[in-house]
Amino acid sequence: MRAESARLTFPEGRKVLLTVGPGGVGKTTVAAALGLSAAAQGKKVIVVTIDPSRRLAQALGLADRSASEVVTVPGSEALGEPLDCLLLDTRAVFDAIVRGYSKSEEAARTMLDNRIYQATVQYLGGALEYAAIARVHMLVSEGKYDLIVLDTPPTANAIDFLEAPGRIGELLNNPAAKFLATSSRLSMRFLGLASSMMMKVLEAMGGGQFIGELGAFLGEFGSALGEFQRRAGDVAQLLVSSSTGVVLATSSNDFSVREAKAFLDVLRDRGLHVDGVVLNRVDPALAPLAHDSVLREAFGDALGADALQRAVEVYDDARAQSERSRKVREDLDHSYPGLPVCTVERMSPPPSGLESLAEMGANITAVRSSATRST
């Protein structure tokens, strides 16, 4: 017997909701739907997302907007409390930390214009993941929102997201990094750059401007280093605090389910609070077809033997997919007893407009928006 789809509920005191899971399962859509559901309850909500699809960006009012700009979703006030959205920008997060904690405005400007700093932000491993949760931490500190929903970064290995604060913290806490950041003159000597021969070689490779930028980076980064370290610790604590919950989104294909189950185990091992699973894009249950002789009698003359056979094969494939979805749901229920699993049937086209997203959120949480209640 097929289990009824659960509805997700969230404990009092949840301030942050992370949507996690494999790529390509509609994770961003789930985050938007959860945000609209919370806004329908009268909460002040912001959804922080990363590179949403074109259709979803348009639905959420993010198209043609600055990546660091908070946007109130047009039309969301008709569904409940107006919903805010923010398209995450790694550089904007790092720049905000540098501006806020450099020793002077001039030092901050020097750092922001430094090519080595710019490359560090772009290519440092874990930078995007760190920036995502650091931005959420900033929003929590501001206290403006009742709930912050984060669509987590689309990493090839979702564990990178959980490890990013620790990796950044370890990097910045490295004694060599601290030593190099204390003084540009001392650092230049330590690196052997003070010798005229080494200087000439480096100038030939990158020019004198490169040497100057390296010295400025090593000198000025020290003033902001402490804040990056502190935030790395704070965001790691935020992930496991009772104010943060996790919703795992996945689909019913075998690869996504295996990855989702592995990630669920990691989440629990790391002490995060998992509020439920959204099994997205589930094919509806289909009844078995009538006997071939009945089908031929009913449709054979109209379709012909070949067309009827193709129609039967398509239906059988759809029914097999539906059966796989049922087994996935049973497997999740068996593997994680007590964990709510909400199934969301496949929609074609996928939900993109506000009303369809609000309806999806209502189905996940059983909270009806004003638009849904009026229909």
C-alpha cells in the first residue's frame, strides 16, 4: 500500500532553512516554493538563491537585476507577506567583509582593486560555499527577516558546502598565512623577493606592478583576516544550531536517490537538523492496462496495430517510472523512519509562475496562500 505524502512542518525558532540535494532535481524551485509558503503565513522571508533558471528568475523578479541587490518579488504581496529574493554573488560577500573590517577606507579600496585578491575570491576552493552561508549569517545578524531560505550552491559534491567554513577557517588560521599577512616588507623578505635578482625575474614574468600588488595584498589582507576567521567559526556554528533546519530535495531516479541518501547520513552525522525530504517530479500512479484483446477491440480500428503497440509501450514505460517512484518513497520511509517525505508530482511545464510556485509550497507544507484559498 502506498504511503500518503507527508507535509513538512518546522519547529518554532527556525530562522534559517537550507535546501540541499543533488543537482538537477528542482532544488531552487523547492526553495522558492518554501519561501512563498512561509510568506503566506505572514512571515517576513527572503530566499537567497544561486543562478536560478531563466524562467524561475523571471518569476521571482531576479531577471536583469544586480547580483547583490535584494529584490521584492513583484506580485508576491497578493499571496501573503511580500517575498524578498537575493541572487548570491561571491565577490559581493567577500567585498562587504573587506569594507567592513579593513583598517581604513583607503586600505579597503586598495584590497578590492588588487588583482591577487580578485583571483583569490574567484578561484579559492570553497569560496562560493563559504560566501553563501556567510551571507545568510549577515542576514541573521541584521534581524530583518523571520525566515531565510538558502538554495545551496550547485556543487558537484554537496559535502563541499558543509566543509567550506572549516576549510576557509583552516586556510586563514594557517601560521604561514598569518605570517605572510603581517607585513608586506617582512613577507617580501621571507619569500626571497627582496633580492635584486629575484625581483628582476619576477618583474620580467609579471612586471613591477605584480610585485607591488603582491606586497599590498600580503600587507592589507591581515587587517581583514581576523574577521574572515571569526565568520568561518560563526557560520559553522550556525549550521548546527537549532535555528537552522534542512530540507533535502531529490527526484526518484536511481542516481539522485543514492546521492540523497548518502547526504542525509552525512547531515545527521554532522549534527544538522533535517526537517524533511521533498521527493520532487514524481510520476503519478497508473493503473494496469486492459488485456490486449480489449484494447484492440476498442482502439485497433482507429489507431492501427503499429500505433496501438507504440501507445501501449509508452504507457508501460510511464507506469514503470511511477512504480520506481513508489519504491523510492518506500525505501526512504524504511531507511529513515520518522523523517517526513513529501512527494510532489511532476508538472509539465515545471512550476515557474508565482501561483504555481505558491501551490507547490502549499502542497509541501499544507499552508494555503491567500490566492490558493480563494480558488
